[in-house]
Amino acid sequence: MAEDGSGNKYAVEVKSGKVDVSAIRQAYVNAKVLNAKPLIVARGFSNDSSKALADELGVSVINLEEAVVLTIDELRTVIENVIYEAVGDLINTVFTLAMKSCNNRVRDIMNAVMNCNDWSCVCEKLGVNMDNCGSLISDVRRELGLGNLSLSKLKTAIRLYNLVSLLINSCSRGNT
């Protein structure tokens, strides 16, 4: 049994799979016995007949077909995989920046990105008019091999690159 904020009482049934005609009838009868509204939580309808019967009898069905249900361990694995993939992408971007950072044009782009919050500002700092700004963005992404990396992600990669460079340089000065 469940009750919503308006005081409506529901006889709730939860099904692990799809709802068939038999489940609709069962939910309807059980709800009537309990003087409540029938509600089923399931992964959708098994066929059009079950949907039509639910509509006819007023059985509400919450469709979880699009939902993904994971255990805590499965969720942890998914999150870890996403984090590792994101860190890997970031490392690849930083590596690309390191490989191309000796190029003055790339250094100019990196400096413009660090001083701007949008691409139009980057274009302005690089002396590119707004008509050619889209082409510049495409050129930057292609030149750095970044795909559709957003400005904020590129800025994060540049910050990390600058941090690593600073650490390497400070270690080099400390060892001499």
C-alpha cells in the first residue's frame, strides 16, 4: 500500500519483467479488495492487449523499461570506468598539448584559452573576426587532435599541462 500527497491510496505491485494481462487483472482485483487504486511498477507492457486492459480497468503502470537498475558494486564499477576513461582522455589531451606546445601558434591559442570564458573571446584575443571564429575553433580542435572538446575541458587540460610543466621545471632547478 502507498499513499500520495493528495491522500489517494494505491495497492502497489512490483514486477521484475513486463506486465501481461494476468498481472493487470491481479492488480485490479487486489486493489478492489483493499479499496485502493491499482498501481504496477514494471518494465512496460508485454503486448498491446495488456496495455489496453490496463487502460480499460484504470490500472496505472509506472514503466521502468528505460531505467537501469544496478547493485552498489555494479554502480561502483560503472563510475570507476567513467572516471578512468575521463582521466585517460585528460591525460591524452595534456600529452598532445605537451607535444605541440613548442609551436608558437599553439602557445598563443593556449594563452587565449586560459584568459577567456568563451570561444568568441579566444577568437578576439587571436585577432580572428567572428565570421572566421568557427573555422578557428575547428582548426584548433583538429590541430590539437581534440575532437569536440569543450572550452572548459580544454582549459582544464591546459591548467594541468601548466601544472606538470611547473613541477618538472621546479624539480629540474632543484637538482642543479
